[in-house]
Amino acid sequence: MTELEYQTRSANTRARNALANARAILESATRQLDDYAERFEQAESQHARADIINWTLAHLATYIPANIRLDLLASAQAELTRAAAAEAAA
């Protein structure tokens, strides 16, 4: 395997892993949203519904940004760009 092939394979693997991580976080967030939606429907008062919406907002504002690992996606993008430049130069 040449250095260029190694770089390309590594870049693709890291990109796939970063996408898989992002997908897993979003799927987890979706499951939590489903739980909040169910709780909202079962709530017996407007106060309880307002609390559930507050929990939902807090979850969306804190869980996703803290866990989605945008750094992994950015690093994968940079590595793919380097591999593309190396391919173009070859």
C-alpha cells in the first residue's frame, strides 16, 4: 500500500467514524425527545407540560452540542482535504 493509499483509507475511515458518532448522538437525542413527547401527552396539567418543554429545551441546548463531537467531523474534513490535495498532486 502506498502512502497516498494509506492517507486516503485513513481519511475515509476517520470520516465514517465521525459520521457514525454524530448519528449515534442524534439518534440518542431523538429517543430522549420521544420520551419527552410521551411525557407531554401524559401530563395532567399545563404546569407539567411547561416543565417538560423546559426539560426538552435544556436537553437540546446542552446534550447535543456537548456530545456531537464537531471536532471529529472537522478533523475528518481536514484529513479528507489533505488526501484530496495529495491525490491531485500525484
